Amino acid sequence: MGADSGRFRGTESRISQWLRRRPKPQPEADDAARLALLLAVAEAGMPISPAAHPSGYRCSCERVGCPTPARHPVSFAWQTQSTTDRDQIERWAEGQPLANFITATGMVHDVLDVPLPAGLAALERLIEAGVDVGPVAQSGDDRILFFTATRGTPEDEDEWWPCELDCHPETMDEHPGLRWHCRGSHVLLPPARLPGELDVHWIRGPENPLPDPLNLLETLTDACARYADSAAASDLDHDAVGWPLSR
């Protein structure tokens, strides 16, 4: 499997070592810094809307057994509500100081979502190869999010790739562990808080231009395959949900 396989058996890359040394975020993000990060996403053209937040170890929606605590939008109309309007984002941030925020994918950008070990290995390989990676975030302690340009646009409806194509178990055999968030999906944005003192934070910020997803796909799928091969097959949940559930 090559030298990369050792990374999944305990050998850390330079990037994962750097992440371990990263100072632990404060429980409450500074309001000005939080707003600046949200506006930076909007300035990059990625629409956002408010999401739930942790309430102890539960979700602020107070739904019993919430399947995606602190990761889902607060409105059923999140796709039409999502915006890049600065004034609206400022009102949301001021009026909902604890809220997380999601970004709706498939309009301007997609997100390639991979397991943390595979994502860190792929990121190092891509940077060493001189590939323009674009924004990258770490979500909790298990996923890496690669933000890319979208495959379709509202003016080219025939080119839309519905996100449900990426959730069925049979597609996981071809792209083990990879989830492609596109039309009809969303991901949680930094800075976000998750239950259990976890967070979502940028590794590479939204100021980096969005790359073509096909420029990253081969390296990401290869890293995911190596990760899957290094883990016991019984430990991989191929029936896992491919994107955050709508409420």
C-alpha cells in the first residue's frame, strides 16, 4: 500500500502533529471574531443560515433523540433563508449569540467530507504536490471538510448532482468513507461548538479560492481507501447517513 499506509496505524503526519499542538478553543468564541469568520464565508460567496447549538450534552432544539445535535438548521426553510447579505448575518449573530451556522451547498460550493485520518493524509499529499486545495475545516474529532466549487449552477439545472446519490450504501464501495455534499445538503461552519467540548474550526480559511472538486477527488478517494483498508471492515459503518439530516 505504500508509505502512506503507516499514517493510519499510528504514524502522525506533520499536519496532524500541528493540529494536536493547536490551542484548545475557548468555550465561547469572541463575538467579534465569530462575526468576522462568518462574514468571511459570506464574502467568499457561500450562503449561510443559523443552526442549533449545544445545550449541555444535548441539542438546543430540545428534540428527544435529536439525530444531529447542534449540527442542523433552526429553520425548515434553510435553503431559501441562506444568504450572503452582511446586514442579515450581523442581525443573526447579534440576536442568536449561541447559534452555530450552516452553509448550504450546491449553489456556489460543494464539500467533500472524509474521515479525519484520511483527510489529514490527503491534505498533506495535496499540499506537497502543489495542488490548490482551497478552504479546509475540521469537524469534531472525526471528519475533515474540503470546500470546493460546485458541479452545477442554478443556470445549468441539468448539471445538478442531487446529494442523495452519495448517501446510498452501494456508493460507499467506490468512495469508502467519502460524502459529497452538494445540492440539498449543508455542513456546519467554523466557528461552531459541538456537544462534548468539540468544535468545528478552519485549517485553511475561506479566503482560499474554491478549487475544482475533481482536482481533489482522486487523492481523497485513495486516502479513504487506504484508511478503510487499515481499519477492520466490521468497524466501518457503510449505512451511516451521508449528510446532516433535515429536521
